[in-house]
Amino acid sequence: MIKSLKVVLSPNLIRNIYFIKFHSLLRLGILFWGGAGGELTARILRIQKRVIRSMVGVSARTSCRQLFEELNTPTLVSLYIMQFICYVRKHHQFVDLNSNILAHNTRRRMDIHIQPHNTDLCNRSVINMGAKLYNKLPGYKKEIDSYKTFKKELKSLLLLHSFYSVEEFVAL
């Protein structure tokens, strides 16, 4: 669809169609299936890259990192990270801070306490994964009071880097 409309429409309208038809499907239910990881996420990310390349009109071998940044479009992994962190931030009353759990004062006292777990399913749960990702944010971003401002700052951070894996974000 993008390839055929690219000939007729302006790049701005093509970008709008991408957000209406493709991006909305990516965001739908990402809290539920985004933690599946592995081959499913890799396959969907490859499809997203193919769509981005066709929007811009570059070859299949062109790297998409710069294209995501130019189009101001988050990758699938960036959407996943954003949704999980925003979920934890919005529902902070269901999580405990390290300062509430630990008796001593540490530099990680304002981080979210991650519940001990034995299974991979629990590790990939929205609360645990969201807490891990939230804890990796810089301290000044965690201190933002307004949810709207926090979300805007988080989005700008994720658009700046175009992450292809959660491990890239964690290593940041």
C-alpha cells in the first residue's frame, strides 16, 4: 500500500498513513505480546524496517536507524520500552520503592523494587520488566512530577536512539 501511494502522495501524507495503518497495530496490545520477545519481535521489527525503507524509497540493504530518527518514528522495541515504563509510572501505587523495602539508605533507594522470581514468565511480566526498564532511566527523568512531561521526555529519549533490542536500552 505504501509503495503504491508513495507515487501519488506527499511524504508527509505517507508518514500519516504509516501511523494510521501500521503504527497503530504495533501499539495495540504491546503490553500483552511485547514481552514474547525472540523470533516474533524480530520478525515484526523486520517488517517495520521494510515499511520504513519503502516509505523513504531506499534499498533493502540500507540501515534503518538513521531513517527512524529522520522520520521521528519509534522502533517496535522503543514502543515496547515506552509502554512498559509509562505503565509502571502511571500505576506507581502498585509497586514499592527500594526505600520502602530496605532499611539502609542506598543510591538506588528511588528505584522500583523488583520482586524476586523463579520463572521467565514472571521475569517478562509487565510489572517486573517495567520496573527494570524504569530503573535504567537517568535520575533526572524519574524526578519529573508531571506524567505528561515525563512521557514527552521519555519519547524524546527513545526517538533519539532507535533501539533494536531491550538490551541496547539497558546498556545505555
